[in-house]
Amino acid sequence: MYTLESNHIVYSLSPAHPPALAVPDGATVRVETCDCFENQIQREDQDFGTLDWNRINPATGPIYVEGAMPGDLLAVHILDIELAKRGIMTTGPGLGVLGAHLAQNAIRFVEIDHDQVVLPGGVRTALRPMIGVIGVAPASAPVPCGTPGDHGGNMDCTRITTGAVLLLPVSAPGALFALGDLHAAMGDGEVGVSGVEIAGRVTVRLQTVRGADCPAPMVVSARDVSIIASAPTLDEAAEAATTRAATWIAKAGHVSLADACMLLSAAGRLRICQVVDPLKTARMEVDRDLLRQLGIQLPV
């Protein structure tokens, strides 16, 4: 197994970044991450003005996958997510959905108690580790880690968790993969601008897939697939995710676009990933059983 420590940080995904690590195709890598604030918050009464906002949403990487070339897909098998013992949540004026209604910034430390997260007020919810920032280099101009897109990035999709496989489109030699922004729990939407932000370690297997004809980013789980899209508005993201799913199902399943649309309208699940980043992100979930009935083969 290869290891990459959290001192190898990038603040954008870019084909110009030199690799922090090169691994053979199919390698398993344990990636250590900071929290989304790069561990800058040390007190609940800390002034937001003391933060270096150029150091938000760092990703550990990039990792060069030998043999991965533009036109391929990178299959990221998420084998394990290990979390620190305490996370952080923040919100405040101008942040998230309720930013116009908040008078001052708030910081809360959130303890992890075995398989539960202890939220403000002592409310407990299930521990649900997931990865907020995960992606590969885009083809040309760098994209800040906090911005999602077809390359991945800050998609904040709760389905990107242990046991899932994330498919990403390779646009630069070696893919230049990176990840960060872990959460101990996060609701769909991330409406307050943060989930339970936390440091940790993620173990992934990086596999190149060649000749696949399917939309990406896409998350494959044991039960379903999620086709992800990001756009300037949530309506546009929802339309893009739905269109990508329907077009793929029609082509791969040898049915009309109208029939694929009806399948999604009857049995698909259009979900919000996040509404707080520079681009909004939505996903269309489709059960794998429906794809099997149409004879659609997944690349992983």
C-alpha cells in the first residue's frame, strides 16, 4: 500500500501540478487529509477574520496513476474512511441558505462518539463518513478545489462514501487525482455551508477503465448508480444530471429517449448534493436492477 500525507496539499485541481506521488494502475493508496479549514480553527470563539481564506478546501495530492490517459475513466474504489475524534461546523452571515437571517458567525466543535456524531444541543445522529472534494485534473485551466465540475472537485455528494466506486473522466496524463474535505456527517444540500468538517484518512484503489461509454462523474454502489452534474443554478444541475442519465440509458439500453425519460420519471431519484458552492450539484440515482433489466453493463 502507498501512503500520501496531508502536507502534500493543493488548492486547485490542475494539469500543471507536479505529482506528489506516482503509483501503478490498480494501486491502493492511503491518503491523509486536513479538514476543510486546513486545521486553522482551534477555538469556538475564534474570529473568522483570522482565517486564511486562501487555504480553504485543500486536497491532498495530486496522485499520478501510471497509464491513465485522456479519454479513460479513473475508477476510485473507496475502501475505507478513518476520521479524527472531533469535527467542526460553521455558519454565519452570507453563508449557506440562511445566511441572510444570521447576525453573527458561529463555530461549534462536534465530538465523535463511536458510531454517532454529537451535534450542537446534544442531538445525536449517525456517523456517516463521506468525501466532499474528490477529483482529477481538468483538461486545461486550474479549477479551485472548492468548485465542482465534470472533473469532480467539491461535489459534496453524500453517496461518495465507503464501499462506493467513483468514476471520473481522465483529462490529463496520469489523471492527477486528489481528495479532501471529509465529513463525519452531512445532509443533502449542506445548507448551512458546512457538514461536520473533519480530518482523516481515506484508503482508495485507483483503477483505469478504458473504452467505457458512460457519464462521469458517476458513483456506483451495491444498490444503484448516481449520475452527478454541476451548474450555475440548481435547476440547471438537475436538468443536466437527468439529461445525462436519460441519454446514457437510451443508448446503452437500446430504448428511445422517451422511454428512458419515463423510466427516470417513474423510478429515478433526483437529489440535491449541495447548494452552497460556486456551482450547484445534483444527482440522478437509478437502481442497478433497472439497468440490468435493460442489459446495461457497468464498467466496474
